[in-house]
Amino acid sequence: MPHHTVTGLILKKYSGFYYVQDSTGRIFECKLRGKAQKQLILTGDKAIVTPLDEDHAILEGIAERRNQLNRPRIANVDAVLLVMANDCPVPVPSLLDRLLVLTLHGGLAPLIILNKCDLEASEKARQIMSVYPELGIPVINTSAKQRCGLDELLKSIAGKIAVFAGPSGTGKSTLLNNLAKDLSIKTQEVSNKIGRGRHTTRHVELYPLPGGGWIADTPGFSTLDLPEDLVSRQLAAYYPEFAPHQDICRFSDCLHYREKECGVKDALQSGTVSHLRYQNYVAILEEVMRNERCCR
């Protein structure tokens, strides 16, 4: 075979090899060229490879990426699926808002999934369903057991690279098994003892979706570090419901925190801004401010 380069999508890294699929559907097991070892190479990167035979190639390097997430480590993401459960475990809105800030800060499109809709919705799940669609953030109810809402979800991510995020035990791997057929993704029941799931996914891998596009299965998590470059005066930009009220604030650089004559806090009192969202905003703001003081 002549040694020519082709481009492809990195589906996963496993045991020191990169698995790259080209435009014809062939998957190459790739080793890195020496110069490529100096690059950070992620699942989702567009790779340039030199085939050695039908199954093996040398990974020469990667094309410029549009974006990247650090947890999970993945590149060129189009949509982030923020998975919570109706119940078992009860959703945590503070974690959801934290995930939303991270998603929007990365310039990515969020989509909230309330899985396990075969269970009666907890109070927190009902709050999510009432608050977030009004912010322009889609919320889709799904049930992997009953295959409810999966067609709607597939339509929303068709042709895209989508990634799951959310706490363990919400059914991300089970959803993946139902979205991408013929997979044997390891799943695990929520631990009755601790009330949450244990991590069941060991590496980031892209799986093809019916109708085009890719979805990544990623480790579950319950806490996330905020971006190092997130500053306190930037945070309100990730709360779109604040925008209509900011012109009423006395100060142009109002943090909507302890200031008087604040339009956002007036909207909070009138019920235009959700107390749930504002409480989460303050908690994240105080953390960002602590980080800023530590870095001085």
C-alpha cells in the first residue's frame, strides 16, 4: 500500500493506541509519530494518519480543534447532554447550574436530559422542568427502560458530536446503550448504601448514532472545578435571565450580590428571576471570588 495520509476522527485512546475512523468507515489502530507525541491528542480530534495496511497507521498530528473539554477530555464537541434523573438519585440543581456555567463558558450548547421518567418526578425534577425551558435551554424527558424520549433526543443531536455530563447513577451508560445499538457498555445499579452510582466508564470513546453523529460515554462525576479563567464579573453572562434587568442596576459593574439598587435582585423579589437559580449563582460567585482572592 502506498504511504499517503488520510484524515479521520479519533474515536478513543486505549492501551497506548489511538483508534481513528476515516471517511470510508475504516478504523485504524494508530501509534504516534515522534513529533506528534509533543501534542495533546484527544478523543474527538481530527487526525492526520499514514496507513501502513488495512488496519494500522501512524498518527502524524491533528487539525486545529474548535474547542475542548478537560473533564471529560474530549475535543470538537457540538452539544453537551446534562443528564439528571427524575429520582434515584434526586437531581441536584446546584450541580446542574455548575455544569451549565462550564458548558456555556466553553462556548458549547447545553441540553438537559431528565432520565428515568418512568419514575415519579421528585420536587427538584419538577423545579428543573418549570425553570429551565423558560431560559431557552431544552429539557427532554427520557426513560432508557421504556425507550421514552429517545427519538426526540436523537433528533436533537443528529450530525453532531455530543457528550454526556452529570452525576453517576443517572443512567448515562444505559442511555448510550439505547441510543447507539449493538453496544455492550457496562452499567451498574445505583448503590443502595450510598444513594448514588459508582463510576462504570473507564475511558472516553465516541460511538456512532443512527442517522449520523457521534456520542461519547464518559465517567460520571459529582463535583467539577470551575474554569481557572472565570472571573466574578463574567459569571452573570451565563445567567441569561439576568440580562433584561441589568440596565436597572445602579452600577454598570454590578455583581447582583450585595449591591443596593440592583435590578436583578428586584426581579428576584418580584418572582421574575428564580430563587433556585439565584441561590446557585451566589454560591458559584462566592467560590469564584474566593479563587480570585487566593490568586492575588
